[in-house]
Amino acid sequence: MPSASVWYRASGWRGLSAAGGLLRALVERDMIVRYRTPVLGVAWAVAAPLVQMLIFALVFNRIVVLQVGMPYPVYAYVGLAAWTLTATALREATSSLSSNAVLVTKLRFAREVLPLAAVCTASLDFAVAMMLACALMLFHGIAFSWTIVLLPMVVIVHITFTTALALILAPANLLWRDVRHMLDVLLGVLMFATSVVYPVQRVGGKMGWWLARNPLTPVIEAYRDVLVRGHVPNREFYAVAIGSVVLLIGAWSVFRRAERRFAEIA
């Protein structure tokens, strides 16, 4: 069995670049499984946000009318599609190392590709889901603005933030196997602490102050800004963008340090 130092030397930017083929193969495997039948593949990508949107639209359009400055189905679907990217990526990435123990213990490669593959797959599903968001906008008579050109910037920031969390959670679950179970509970709570289906900015008091600090809220609002409102993302979004880069660098450093023990505990 190679020593921990040998495993560690296989990581880093050089090792990650060399593992690009493995990353591509892992993503292609997942996409082939999901999109073997195109209709079912598209349904896989849009089912969760669509069903949830219909439920929340019934509640906030029929029972408790919520004014959000746009048709509520569009508001909810855009938020739910973005949230599904993060939730799905984190669930899959958290168990990516433990569920591939054979690869982790037997092969020398940059193990970052395992959580990265989960993020990439979720991102491709998100791209499919956003097609329905565009269809919903057209159905409700919402015209696209020039700000749609800023959409790739929002996606990059979103994926950067999600990747940073994935690189933290994957080794944490390898060390403490209950992390993935705790994550499911936490994600259920966090969805309602983010502007996914309602504007958390309207919550007052100390709770409102804490909810406003949620970094995912500016990201989700940025999607609505560039797609629906025709606005440039606000300054909170750019603060999250900078923080996401810093968090990613720190998360990658933590991952590399923890990687020395992967072969022992996987």
C-alpha cells in the first residue's frame, strides 16, 4: 500500500489536471444513465423543481397570496431550479468518496474529481431545468432583457460556491459517516432560510437579519435579476462572488490536507 505522502503528492493542480479524463468519464457515466431515454432524462432534471413549484404556487397563489413582483410560478421555479442544483450536488458529493472506496484506496489520482463529478452532473441537469424556466417566462409574457448575458457569471459564482461546500463535505463524511444524514436535515431547513419560494428579506427582527446573511440568497436573486427583472445583480452578489473564490481556495486546501488519510479510513 503506498504511503500517505505518495497519495498526497498525487493531488494538487497537476494531479487534478491529469485526472480530467476520469472526471469526464464519471460525468458521462451519470449522464448516460439519466438520459438514456431523452424524455425520462429531461423529466429527471425538471421533475423536482416543477412539482415543488406547483405545490408552492397553489399555496401562495390560492391560499396565502404572496406578492413577489413577477408571476409567482416563475419566481418559485427559478429559485427551486437553482436550489436543486446545490442540494443535489451536495448530496451526491458528500457520499462520493465513501461510495467509491475502491478507487480511493487502490488508485493514485486527484480525489477532488469525485465530488467535482457530482457538481458537474448536477450543473448539467440544472441547464436542462432552466429551459423550462425560459418557457415559463414566455408563457407569462416576460421578455428577455440584455442582462441575460450576465447569466453565465451568475452560474459560475453559484457553481464555485457549491464546489467549495462539496470539497468540505466529501472528506467530512469520510471521517464522520453521519454527515450525509445530517446534511439531508440541514438542506430541508436551509431551503426555507433562502429566498427560494418566498422573499426572506421581508422577515423582520433578528431572524430576518440572520436570513439576510445567507450567501445563497443573493445568488438566487441574481438569477431572477438577470433573467426576469432585467436588472444587474446587486452588490451583495458580488460580495458572495469574492467570498466564494476565497472559500473554494480554503476548501481545496482542507481537502488536500485531509487526503493524506483517505486511504486509511475509506
